[in-house]
Amino acid sequence: MSANGLVLQTENLQKELKAGEVTVQALRGVSLSVMRGEFLGVIGPSGSGKSTLLGLIGGLDNPTTGKVWIDGIDITNLNERALTRVRNEKIGFIFQFFNLIPTLTALENVALPIQFARQRKFDPTKRAKELLDLLGLGDRLHHRPTQLSGGQQQRVAIARSLANAPALLLCDEPTGSLDTSSSETVMKALRDVQRSMNTTVIIVTHNMEIASQVDRLVTLVDGQLVADVDPHSSAQMAAVKLFKEKRATGEMSVIHPK
């Protein structure tokens, strides 16, 4: 597969989850292509497979069948050592909870991934400072997580995820634990990163206010991709209506495929 501007490609991704003797289809043949610099949102009801998809893209889990390419590399059958290298060099992760090391300062938290990189691209302290400055935290370099607000901690987490200049930033409900004001600040930070660094950002969210801010929105329902369009299009609104109706009538998978 030629990279040729493609940062991510999935082909017919399927994932089965077992609960005792019951098998649940968490993903049903999801094929997706994402170009460098795109800002992509993924929505869908609980149990639709959003987090499962993100886990497969990030190499945190293996598909039952199908393929995943990251920046031209087929990660589907890599051994753990090679997969770890791809994750460290090509992918940044941001989660709902910040997972910062409480005993380290903001600067030290961001510098850490560079210090552990197999081949350092940057000076750890210099790079960490540049990223924190970019995200408006230049005056919080030496603050520990407990001395920062939730929004500030999430911006430190964003800076940390960018430490090794990944091609792809995967965000799983990154504003889920934040208030409205902090959520807006974090979304602005992600948009600034996408524009200034040409980083591909994929964000999973339940929040339609957040989803309306992306450039392209895909909708999953029961493990299937049912819409892939501009977030303001009539087709996307129809997809949103569909999953709201299914949620209201209880036609959802009993198991939440996370």
C-alpha cells in the first residue's frame, strides 16, 4: 500500500467479542481511509463499536479479520516489539482521564516519551517546552498535575501525546470529564495542533456539540459504518436520528464493546 498522503486505512475490520457462549459482533466490516491533516470525528451510541475501532487503529487490540495500515505500515500481524515501536513513533493517545504522573511536573510529563524513544528526534526538555508553550501552558511548566485544572491537565496530556511528532492523534472522549469551558479550550487546542502541525486527529465522542466542530464525521451503529460525511449535512443528521431512535427503543448490543 502506498502512503501517498494516507495516514490511516482500514479494510473490512471485524471484531468478535465473547461473553460466555455468546458471541457479539463489535465491528462488522468497517473500511475507512483518512488523509494526513484531517480532523475526523466518530460518533454512535454506546455499544456501537467506537472505542473498539479506536483500539484496533491504535494497535491496542487485534481484529478478528481485516487490516489496519498506519502511515503505510500494515500493523495487523506485527509482533509486539514492532507494534510498540509503531505506537511510540506514529500514534499519540488522549483519553478521558489524563493519566499524568502525579510526582512529575508538566514539563517532565511531556518530556518522558522522548526520553524513552528508541531513536530521539528531539531534545526532551526543549521539545516539551515548545509544546506546552503552543498549548498556552508556558507559565505552568513546573506545576504538578494537582496544581492544574482539569482543562490544563488535558492540555498537558495533549502535549505529551505529541512529544514524538506522531502522524496520528487518537482521542477517546477527551472532553468527557471536563466542564463546558474546559472542553472548549481543549477542542481549540486540538484544532490548533491539527492546523499548525498538520497532525491527523481522530476523536471519538458522544457529544454532538463536540462532533459538530470536526471537518468529517463518521457514524457507527451496531458495529457498522452508516454515514461518512460533512457533520452538517442532511445525511449525517439522518444518521444521528437513526442511532437516537435505536437507543430509545433499546435495539442496542447488550455488551459495550470497549
